[in-house]
Amino acid sequence: MSRELIHLIEQMSKERGIPKESIISTLESALLSAVRKKYGLQTEITIKIDPKTGDKTMTALKKVVQKVAQPMEEISLKEAQEIDPSKALDDMVESPIVIDDFGRIAAQTAKQVLFQRVREAEKEAIFDEYKDKSGQIVSGVVMRKEKGSYYIALGRAEALLL
């Protein structure tokens, strides 16, 4: 799965002209929203995707307590010391979390966030490509005429000629 993920990210980066790092950070934030949607977590969660291997690591910031009342927000002293032996009561520790199944709604949320952010990044990439061409003559193909305005195809962008 991890290699396939990296391959898909590289392919999307080439097709849409978006930097690979931007797609990875977008995917991380989409997964974060899915985790929050599924589990309703209030704790600080970090999700990192390795750009070379595609491996995902998820950690939650948990409070070290004597007796755990809320397992998603608290961790026992014994478990915390297995992660970091220097931890004591009332400290905060980054505990790895395993999420096997997101569920339909959380997966849909991740998909929507991912597509929205990729569209925004694509628009920004197109804007960056054409922002320096203001006042210059460029060539394009007239696509249609509506009410005295011409719509021109300029490759990845469309221009409006009034």
C-alpha cells in the first residue's frame, strides 16, 4: 500500500503541476480530519507520511495519569515509561495510535478534504504560472463568445477577453 501511495502522489504531482510535498501535507491533513471525524478526539494528533516509503505514523499527545479514565486522551504511567522512561505523572507523552478502519463517513471526509485542497493547490500553481505574464501578449484558442466577451483557452488556464 505504501509504495502505491507514493506512486499515486508522484503521478498526481506530475499531472497537476503541484509539488509532491504539498500533496503529502494535504493528505496528512485529510487523514487528520478523518481521524477527528471518526473518533471525535480533542487531543493533539500528528500524522506524518514518509515521502520516500509512504509509511504513515500517527501519534496522539496524551496525559500521563495513575488510572486511565479516557483511553484516547490519557495513558498510564507504566505505558508512558515504556515509550519514554523519563516521564512522570501529569507529563504529556506522544503515544502511537493505530487506526485500522476509518469507516465510510470518515473516509468520505478525507476524500473531500483531499480533493478540495488539491484543487486549491492546482489553482495556485496556475496563478503562479500566469501572474508574471500580466501585460504581455500570449497566444490561445478562442473557445466561445458570450455577450460580447471571449473565452480563451491558454493551456491549463482559461482567460476572459472583454
